[in-house]
Amino acid sequence: MTIHEHLAAFDGWLTSRIEDAYAAHKDLAFRDLAPVREDERATWEYALLNPGQRAPAGEGWSVYRLQGVWPEFLDNKPAI
């Protein structure tokens, strides 16, 4: 898998997880999982969190705080 293919796969995966989290009114935590074999594709692990909840135990988690963020952002968006 080339770096471009890997980034495209991650983009599609992350977009879907963000949509899932937003629809469920949750925050999103995710991290990379190293492939077990050399020929295996890298995968990602995720968890939907209650708003403000800490990341799951373990290292490498990124948390997107989706709840309570977007409405304020959109309300304060500058007029074009």
C-alpha cells in the first residue's frame, strides 16, 4: 500500500467515524493499530465517548470533541 493509498483509506475511514459519532451525539476517540504481518494493512481502532469523557486506557488515542463544539462554531462563523 502506498502512502497515498493509506491516506485515502484513512480519510474515508475517519470521515465515516466522525459521521457516526456526530449522529450518535458522541465524541470520537481513535488510534492506529500496527499491522501484525508485513503484508497486512494498517487499521484503526475507535471508541464513541460520552461528551467530555476521557480517552480509553492505553497510548496513542486522539480525541475529537464533536459535541458542544459545532453549534457554537457555526453560530460564530464570519459572514462571507
